Amino acid sequence: MSDPKKDEKKDDKAPAKSKGKLLAIGGTVTGLALAFVAATFAVPAKEAPTPELAGPYVGPITPNKVQVNLSDGRTYLVLQLNLLHDAYAPDYLSKRAEDAVCQAEIRDALVTIASAKSRSDVTDKVNKPVFLEEVRHAIEPLVFPVHFGDAADPMSADSISKIAPGDSMQSSQFRGLHADHTLRIDALQKLATFDGGAEVRFKGDEQNLEVPCGDGTSIWIDVTSLEPTFQGEVHVGVMGRTRRVLWNEVLLQ
């Protein structure tokens, strides 16, 4: 027969033991939660990696063949050229080929150059590389134009700042890489600087404001749609470099 006093002592101790377990579990959970919060605030956010050129890539300069009469007026040249290049994205050249304005300008440049050449200028071992280099120099700013911020094409504005290229931007000699150069805009103070150069003050209605690059060149910006409170930097530059123009297909008749 059990002793009532012993059973009473066992019952008294049971709740204390259970309470101790709850306190231990609760303390552990609280500690883990605090550790998680501390770790979350202690680790800084990683910056996006700086884009780098990759390649070389190769692709057609024009989607279709180009036909042009040579300088003698009797011989015509049919050609399709490839471009060896480096770019931030492997499909950049193919996307430029979808731009009707870009393709019209490239075809115009090819016709202008080729129509001034003789047969020997495009077939001779010495003259042919000169012809191809002339083509490369002419099409580089067309294939790799300057972009403002995250704009998908060179004629559009950056989506955040609303800074757009000015009217004279297409004639700019600036050819810096997009990831390496920044335009700083202070819409409140009405100031613009490029790569930490001289400050340019604006009123806000300028469609073709010149901003010096510090290397003897300039960029032109349109500030008419600028976000009125924007203060920050916008990357400005080209998305790739040309290397060489290569024959893909050529026909002389």
C-alpha cells in the first residue's frame, strides 16, 4: 500500500520540473530570434557587381546583304560583313540589328564608303584591310552608341532620373564604357557634373545642355523631364567595343 506523504511529495515536484523545461525552451527560442535579428542587421547588403566586357563575339553587321555601285559606275559590290566585338551582353549586336534607325544609318555608311572605292580598293591585299578598318571606324558609334542609365536604346531617358540625351549627343566624341563613367545630377541645386569634372548649372528647360567630360570631349543632356527631387548618379557610356570587321560574303560583278 502506497504512502500518501510520499505521493504528495512527488506531485509537488512535478510542476516545478515542467516549468523549468518551459523556461529553458523559451529562453532558447528567444536567444535564436535575437541572434537572427542581430545577424540580419550586422551583414551589409552586397553591392551589385560592376559589369565587365566579355567576348570576343561575332555577328553580322547587317541582317541582309548590301549592294552598291563602285566608283567606276560599272562594277557593283554585294557584301555582308561580320563584326568581331566585345560587349556587356552577347546579344547586344543582334538587338541593335532590330533597330530600324540603326540599320538605316549603318547601310548609309557602308554605301557612302564603298561607292567611293575602286575594284582594287576592296580586293587588293593591301587596300582591303584599309577599307575594312574605315568601315569599322564609321560604324562603331552606330553599333555602340552612348546609353543613359538603364535606357534600353540610346534615344531614351534613364527610367529613374529621367535624364535623356540631348540633341547633339549623336555627334559627341565621347566613347567611354557605360560602367566606368557617371553623370551626377542635383535637381534641387540645378547642378550637373560628369566624372567629378567642372560643375554645370542649369535652369531646367535645357534640351541640349553641354557637360564637359574632362578629356576634351563633352556629352549633351536633356533635363526638361528631370525628376525634380533627383540627387544621384547616372551611368553614361557605350555597351561595347568593336575589334575588327570581317568578310562574311562578297561578290563583285
